[in-house]
Amino acid sequence: MTRPARGAPGVRRAPKTIALISLGCAKNLVDSEVMLGALKAAGYGFVPTPEEADVVIVNTCGFIGPAREEAEQTIASVLELKRKHPGQAVVAAGCYVERDQPHLRAKFPEVDAWTGVRSFDEIAAIVEGRPAGGADRTFLYSDLSPRLVTSPGTWAYIKVSEGCSHRCAFCAIPLIKGPYVSRSAASIEREARTLAALGVKEIDLISHDTTWFGRDRGRRNGLAGLLGRLARVAGLEWIRFLYGYPEEITAPLLDVMAGPKICRYFDIPFQHADPSILRAMTRGLDAPRALRLLERIRTRLPGAAIRTSLMVGFPGEGRREFAALKRFVKEARFDHLGVFAYSPEKDTAAHAFPETVTSEEKEDRRSEIMALQAGISLAHNRSRVGQTIDVITEGPDPGAPGRWSGRGRFQAPEVDGIVRFALPPGMTEPPSPIVTVAVESAETYDLAGRLVP
């Protein structure tokens, strides 16, 4: 239930200031922005640090073990602060709370209120100690939901759905968020128009499987249709979607991505390459089929950037299976790649599998894949030296006074590299949200250059 902890002192009514700590993925960030919007509509103000706040909200991630550890460490540190500031209140929210609230309640009895993932829009009631409904629903915000966007003013996320109906053996997301539920395309388009009117130039569509968009509403090529609608929104210049299943990269989707506003960027988590591991994961597309898909994408959309996520240490991954994964990475030559170490998640199918890889070996394998990818990424970046590229600005570069930073079309926010660039003499800021940069040097993940007037 989404209520203050039984027997706890409860959250003070009508606090003046809120600090919200958002952990985990971009989808969590949108949930946090919805909470901020609801709190702002209820009259609350915000402060940048927990030390200044009347109430601290921690929006947790519960996806894998390291995320849960980070959540617990964050809650512990906030509670330590609460002990030094009598009267301060702490609210724990989000995926980890939804996943294992009894464990967290027992470990952190000083938390004043708890809420999972079903009542983000009722956060003001929760903060004030009033009952909140929504315990039996999937919360899905809309264009009518108050939302306080926290990303740079040039770009923003739009969450297009909630939940997931896949049953990957290792993944607890369906257990946390429930089955897949799409927003209406009309609602998403209205939100995009609102963001464009505020000056946003790039929107990034996110969900647990963006390529599944519309399937629950009976639409086979829902994402392709949605991208077509959004491409007609005046003011938007870049449209990107993140997280798509490889089996769902269809010809109609590739066709619409040839349009000038759609970023030729694919975030396709293959997870592994060995067929036996993929079968155990209940995932598809082993290495040969995945490589054929990559060839089809690159042939249809020259210059397409492709990102993937891989998992090492899944039960049964021996030296042969890991060698197959390394060969796949070498042959695929992804532009961007992330690696997770397998984490057994209770109530998932894989939780019953005996672990066959030690924690130390998982980390060694993760490091080995990332080292291999580092060379590939550096080669990709070096190939851009001497080119001029469009860059969406994100603000002054905190690590280099006098320089700015941004991203190319081939870089997604927060997970890929950046482009640092110098301004011409006499210019104090970029002349527009999207500028042209001459690339002069390359690092493993980042590029550097100068703005072309």
C-alpha cells in the first residue's frame, strides 16, 4: 500500500521544500519529473541539496543488485542526515520499493513514507501523510500530467509506455511494472508539441521496449506510425527512440527512419551472442542472425549508429560461450556498448539456475568486453576527425572553462560520449541550440573541436 509506514511518525504536513534524488535509468527520471510536477502544482518548492530540504524523496532503482545497493546506500545516507536535522522527513519511492518493500521497511524503519511505482501523481498526498490510491493500477502519465522537465532545455525524454510483456529469464521489470501499456499516439504528439513550444529541439522516446509501442492497442507498426507523426511537429529537429528489441526492427521502421528528423540511432540490447545462453535467457537472434540485422540496418541507413547492452556471467556461460560473445563484439563493431554482470533476481526464471560464474570472473569478463569495445569506439571516433557535424548544445563544459559541450546525432543523452567545442573569439555562447562543429580530436568516447560560425 502507498501509505506512511505503520507506527512511523509520519511526514510533516505542508513542508516548504523538497529535494528529490533520482536513481537509475531515464525512465525513472521521467517518473521523478512527474513527481516534481505534481509537487509544484501542490505548492511545494525545491532545493538542490538534501541538507536544505524539509522532505527528501529517494526514487529508487531495483533492476539489478548494484542498483539496489546504490539505493540502500542513498537511503542510509539520507537517514543519517535526518538524524542531524530533527523534523526532516524521508520518503522512499520507485522500483526497489515496489519490488521489496518489506525488506526495506525492516532495514530502514526511520523512513517516514513509502510508495512504489503506481502513485507518482499522488506524491503530494504521500508527503503529507494522506492515503493515496492507485495500488492496483499501472501508473502511466499523459500530456495532461504536471511534469517538471529537468534535462537541458534543448532536449527532453518522453516516456511512451509503461511495463513490459516480455518474459526474459533474467529480468524483473514485468514483476515491478506489470504488463506493457502504451500511451496514445495523440497524447505523445501533444506532449511533443508542448515541449517544442518551450524550445526543445530533440525528443528521446523511452520505455522498456519502445519497438513494442502500440502492440497492446492492436497496432503492428505503432512506432513507425508514431515517428511519422512526430516528424511533422514544428520546432522539433531531432527525434530518437531508445531501447528496442532486435526482432522488432522492421522494414516500415527502417523506412520512416530515413526521414530527415529521425536520428539514425539504434539502441538494441542483444544481451548475448551464444545460442545456448540466449535460449536460457529466452532471448532471440544469435550472432549470425544479429549480424545480418546489423548489415540490413547499415545498408538501408548509411551512417547509422548502433548501441547495444550485453550481459556476462549468465548461468552456463563458460569459456566457449564467452569467446562467442567476444567474437560477436569484434565483428559487430558497435558504436556504443554497455555491459552488465548477471545478477540473480528472485521470482524470475533464471533465479532457479545454479550460478556457474563467480563475481570476480563476471567483473573480469565485463572489463574484458569493455576494453575490447574501447578500441572499437576509439576507431569510430577517429574516423570523424576532420568532419563537420551537427551538435545539440547542452551547456558550458564544467571540465574546460571557455568550452561548451553537446552531442551529435550518433550520441544518445547520458549513456554515450559528448562533443566538446570551443567558441570563436568574441562569442560568449552558441548562437543556436544546434550548431556545426569541426571535429579536431578524438578520445575513446568523446570528441573535441570548434564551432563553425
